[in-house]
Amino acid sequence: MIIAVAGRRGEVILDTHPTKIPTVIGRFFNDYRAEIIVLETGERAMIDLLSRKAAYDRRFVYNENEALRSNVVVWVDKLSRFEPVDVDHDGIFEIKEVMDLSGAGRSDRIAYVEAVLKYIGGNWRVIDTWIAPAEDLGKIPLPKRIN
């Protein structure tokens, strides 16, 4: 939660429970692939799930022809990081958050979405997003933007 305090009064300006931005959707495809889309920015990523083939085959996610047995929708599981950062160097902090995305079950972490939110005109707006497949991160638990 972020609360603005002025004149001994507080006003909630961000509560992560009802605030569900960015809007992230995704689904699995045949041939061990999943697509992730962030609606506010239009960012898309195709995630290669082939490294999980044995586990998905054991769990009957795919059949022997590498076709999905039923629709699998990607879950936006939880907010794993939330921090104030002055991304655009204007002296006003934005919020950087990282969300975990799961596939065939909550323990099946397939990707992360990093988003930057800016408070504009009394509302939070998504100004930037980055999608990172879980395998690309190796042993690093959270994605970090270098530039």
C-alpha cells in the first residue's frame, strides 16, 4: 500500500490487492509453447516450454503428438517485488513491480513480468513492461533491467 499523508490525514493512493495492473494474459499452445501478453503496453512473448516436456507429459498436459490435451491458461500468481524507483529521473518515484506467472499448476513458474507504474492524473498507468521466461534467469530469482 502507498498512503499519501497531508495535514494529519491519510489517503490510499495504491493498494496492490484491488489494483490489478498491468493486465497480463497468456495461454499454452501446441508444441510446448506459451504466449504472454501485457494488454496495457501490447508487449508479447512466446515462451519455449520444451525443457519441461517430461514433466508436462507425466502430468498429461500434452499428448504424444505434442498437442495440448485441454486449454491451459497462464496464471498471474503473485506480486513478488514492489519498489519505488525514479525510472525517468524526473524527481518523482514510479513503482516497479515483478509478477510471477505460472502455467500447469502454481508451482510451474514459466515467466516473470516486470512493470513500471506511474501516477498520472490521479491514476496509476503502466508505462513500461518486460517479460522474462523463467529459464532465462538461471539462478537469479528476479529479473533486473540493466538499461
